[in-house]
Amino acid sequence: MDINHIELNPASVAGLYKNHLVETGNTIPVVPNPAPAPSSPGKEPPASAEWKALGNNRKQILVLVARDGVVFLPDAELNFLTGILTACKMTLADVAILNLQHYPGTGYKELVPFFNSKHVLLFGVEPSGIGLPLNFPSFQAQAFNGTTYLWSPDLETMETDKLLKSKLWVSLKQLFTI
């Protein structure tokens, strides 16, 4: 690796630029936009243009999590997920990570077509949580309507449990033919 081809993991980049990606010395006050009043009492899924996902989705793999208090994932879980992807010969650029805590009521019918997903990995999100009309055990890949789903416990739980990590690894090897 030479000076023109340095690769940093996402957590390192986030640590380097905590406030701004580019600091110009000028400060511009940020005025928050008031949230529009809901048109109905029920929670509607956001328009697809409002979904904020981490990653470039190059391999059409959607990673769904449900974590309070963070945009995507806490740093430790993001590092763990990055390690999982590396073991699968992938990077964050190959997937799209979406935190469903910010999008209540959003289901597979909206997500899969928008992200053009071939695979959906559910970490801490049960299949019924995205409206899938079928139930299947954790760590078992399940094909449905041209997309393969795999669900498992949340990343925080799996990071400290060797048995769960090994079950996930076996499932991912089969899913991605590693």
C-alpha cells in the first residue's frame, strides 16, 4: 500500500472527522427544519428518498438493524460487522446498512425494491418485523420472491457469544458460497 492508496475503516474516518468532513474555518449556523405535522395518527413509512443507508450497496445486500440512539450502529458493532464482511470478502461498499428504528412501519415490500436487494441480513430484526409472511429459524437462509433472507440476534449479542458467531459464520458461508 502506498501513500495514494491508503484504506481506512469507517470507524477511523468517523473518529478523524467528528464534526465536519472538511473544516473551512467558516461557521454557518444550522437552523433545524421543523418537522411536518403527521397527516394521520398512524406511522407511515418514509418516502424512499428519505432512507439514509450506510454503504454503496454494490452487491445488493441489505443489512437491517434496529438500534436506538445511533444513526446506523454503535462503533463496536460497526467494527464487528466490518469484520464479518471482511471474512466474507466484502466491504461496507458492498452493502447498505439501514437502522429500522428511524423508520417504524417500513416493510420488505418497500425496502427490497428500493435497494434492489438480492440478500437481506436481519440483525436483531425478526422476519415478522419487516412484514414477511413467513416464519423461519434464525441462521437459516430463506428465499422469498427472488430475495434470500437471513436473520440472527443483534450484533451486540453475537459479538460476545462464540456459539452464535459460529452459527452465523456457517450460514454466511453457505449464503455467499465462501
